[in-house]
Amino acid sequence: MCEELATFIADVDDEKTLFGVKEALESGVAPLMVVESLRRGMATVGVRFESKEYFLPDLILSADIFNQAIVLIEPLLKAEKTQSRGSIVIGSVQGDIHDIGKNIVATMLRCAGFEVDDLGVDVAPEIFVARAKEIGAGMVAMSGLLTSAFDAMKATVEAFANAGMRDSVKMVIGGGPVNKTVLEYCGADACGKDPTEAIRMAEDFFAGDLPKS
Amino acid sequence: MKITKKLHEKDKMTSEERFQAVINLQVPDRVPSCPFIYFFAAKYVGITAHELWSEPAKYRAAIDRCFEELGPWDIYYPVNTRFPEVYSFVMPMKSLWPGKDLPSDNIMQLLEEEVMKPADYALVIDLARKWPRWAQFAFFMQLISRIWDTVDEGWRGYAFLLPRMMIHSLEWQLEFASQKKRGATILHAYLQEAPFDCFSLARGLIPFIKDCKGRPDEVRAAAEALTDGYSFITQLFTRTGGVPRATIALHRTSNDFISPKMFDELAFPSLRRLVDKIVAAGISPILHCDGNWDLNLERLRDLPAGRCLVQFDGPTDIFKAKEVLGDRMCIMGDVPADMLVLGSESEVDEYCHRLIEEVGKGGGFVMGAGCEIPPNARPENVKTMLDSVVKYGYYV
């Protein structure tokens, strides 16, 4: 049943996935197992995206199905402790209010099992630092569509260094004009151009020991 | 005003003759250049972005100074508008403007909010059935009244916007005259997002993707229904502007946003219909293709040969685009934004040389930045890009 669920969501089939989730829960499958099956399906979506079989709409629609499924599962999950794969702070950097890409990356990271604290847009370096410190984030993800974001990303990396936190968090950047040249300029640890790269970076940074079904 | 001035001693053509030649896929005397200079001009001359858009005399002075000190360029890329409400005709989205909603030195930014409702697809189809020529205008008037508190619905909205559109047109005429006097020609007299892309911007990306899955026939039909009105308005503005070219912006149809299948089935039918209509009216369409178009290139071959120009902004493999489209349409681009900001002059020079040698081979190429020149681009890099067409770009 769990294998089928993974296949349904990997095929971006909303009706079969949601019906399958209800059926699994009613037949007594552990809610956590259901979540992990959905995550495996989402991982397949990522693989298909990278091989250009799938495109952004498939990511958006599968994440939407995942979120609808979580609404069904969540009341039953309260009693169980969900295991986060790591804590991430994300935001569009100071001076940049674009958020489509950042929102999609945040959603996909959540679907992949990470705890994501989205600070929104136009986020000042000190806000990134304060929030990462407060929740003990292991990774900070900065997004920007404008070329002026390069300086804001650099300032954010410097703010973490000034706070003595640079070695305790991994800092990644993403967004339209971001590439390795920009990465070198701003001094972050890695850059990515799409949500699947963001997930891979997060997986590289955190130990991904999730329960197997 | 006819352009008579030659820009460089070795030139054998005027800028307009050169531009016409590359669009028609003939070999010109040299590669022309067309920088999309806007907010960069403000930073370069030391005025705020707010002054740039709100004070036309300062805007013209900034552009002229860029032309004199960093140029010349062959083709002027008009984009300025004094009225944010009028800009919503280009991209129907909520927007934040420097000096109004943002610090004076910031650049204008767009907000991803839902200003179009699902029921609007049916409204568009109905408007187009009743008033094919005015459907697009009428629909946009409705959207703009939702975007701006300053614009009412109905005749009050028209009374607010029409005079501003006329002032905007007059200011463009002054810009055109100033550029032509210097020997540069004009890229376009009209600029607007393609119908399918308009829906994506106005609905918001995620609701729109759900529409494409849930009501694809309605999305496609509404986009096609807008093309008559779009073509009519395009003809109106290109005639009054005296420039037989119009830009169709395609911000949301790249492979970054939709699949090639969705492009073929939902976006391309209305784009082809629109291009065919305006080409039949003697207007050259300029397709402003943001994002990665690698997997859509073959489909663009279906558009009329020797009539269109396609502008790429960096993510598309422009060298592959030359191979696929070089015998069908002129290509413009694509010095990447990050190279203009962080690169060295020698890097820019080397890249421009390659563009000219490979994409400019046999004509059909316009040197330009990938989309807009970033405000924080290094002026030396902008100058290197513009100089490259003289250094490497002569065909004879």
C-alpha cells in the first residue's frame, strides 16, 4: 500500500494519492509510514525533474498533493513525534522582494522532511542571524533574483562570520542570476538553480536517517 | 524623422538599415547593438531610480549621457514610463516603485499576487466575442482597477488612464527623436506581455499552473481570444509611434516555468496566432524570451521566417539557438547579468567576440545584454560590450 502511495504521488495523481492516504490510515498503517511513502514519491518527482521528464508544474502540483495529504495525516501525527532531517532558515535577501522561487524551494524542502523557517522577503542580515541562532538552524538558504542581491548575500555571510556562527551553519544561495561566480563573490558554501538542487544540498549537509517503511 | 547619421566612420549603413537587414536575415555592414539600459542609467549618472521614472527630462539626459560616454548603440530600447498605472498594461501585476513604495534608490519590483480570478477566462472569451478589437484593452482596464486603488472601474478609470497614456506616448516620441538625431534607431513602439503569459502573471504562478491542469481548454481559448485585440492595439501604437516593431514579452513560457508539452499545447497557439496577425500587418515581432528556451526552440521555427527577432537573457543556449533558428529569425543577446556585474573587461570582450563570431555568423544577430543591464553593472563592462561590435563586428 505504501509503495503504491509513493507511485501515485510520483505520477502527480491527486485523486489516487489522496484516496490511497485515506485508505492507508483507515486500515491502520502508521501515519509516519504514510508520510515517508509520500516523501519517497516526492524524491522520485525530483529525479524525474532532474532528468527533464518533469518540469516546474509537476513540482508545484506534487507539492500541493503532498500538502493536502499532510492535512489528512496531521491530526493523527500529533501523538507521534515526526523526525526532522534538519532545520533550515530561508529568505529572500535584503532589498529583494521576489519570492516565487524561494517559496517553491521552501515547500519542496518541507516535503523532503526538513524543518523550514521561512523569513519572507527583504530579509536583513541580522534577521537571518538572529533567527538561525534562535532555532539552532544548521543551514541558511538565501534567495535573490536581482543582481543587487549579490551584495546582500555577501553581507549576510559576513554577518554570520561577525556573530561567530559562520562555522556552525552551512550557507547556500539560489535564484535566477546566481552561479559559481556569485558564490565565490559572496563567500557562501554552495549554490543551486532549482528545488531539487536545494534538496540535494540539504541532504549533503544533514544526516538523512529517516525511518524506513 | 529619417535617420541619416552614420554612427562610425567605417559604417556603410544607417542604424535602421542595419537593423532591418538583420531582421530580414540579410548580411549587414556590421553587427548592431541594442542595450536594455534603464535603471543602470540612473546609477551611472548619479540620480535616483525614482527621479529616473518620474522626471522625463532627467531620464532623457541620463540615457543621452550613457549614449555619449558608453555608446554609441545602434538600437534604443524604450521602456520608461512615468506612470506606474500605465506600466500595468505591460505586466498586469501589483508593483512597488522606488520613491513611492520602496527606497528611492531601489529598482521597481513586482508582486506575485492574484489579480485575475478563474472566472476571468470566461469574461475574456465573452469580451472577445462582443468586441474583438477592444477586448484586450477592456480586460486590462478591469485588471488595472484591481491593481491600483487610484484607478476606478468604468469610465472614471478610462478618464484617469487615457490622458496618462497619451502623455506617455508623447514622451516616447521625444525620446525617439533624441535618439534618432544621434543616429540610433528604435527597437519598438509597443511592448506587452503575451496573452498566455499575462494570465500567468495576473493569476499568480501557482494558481495559474493549477488552471493549466484543471481547465486547459479555457486557458488556451482565452489566450487565443485576446489576440485580435492585442494585434489591434499593437498596430495602433506602432503606427502612431512610427516604428514597425513591437515587443512581445514572454516571461512565463520558458522551460523554467512550463513543460515543452504545455508550451506546445497551451501557450504556442495564441503566440503563433498573434505573431501571424502582426506580421500580416507589416510589423516585426520581437520575442523577449526570459529563462531557458532550449526545449522550445524547434517550435519557434513555425513562426514566419525573416520577420521576427528573438531576445534571450542568458539561461538559453544562444549558440544552440543559432543552430536551430539561425535560418528562421534574428537573435539578440545575451551578455549575462552576472558577467556585467562581477566579470572583468577581458571576460566581457571574449564573450562578445564569441557571440559575434558564432551567433553573428552570416548576419541575423544583435548584440545585447541578457535582458536588462543590471543597475550595478560595471560601466567599463557595458562599454566593452558596446565597443565589441566595432572591434569584431564588421562583415565587410
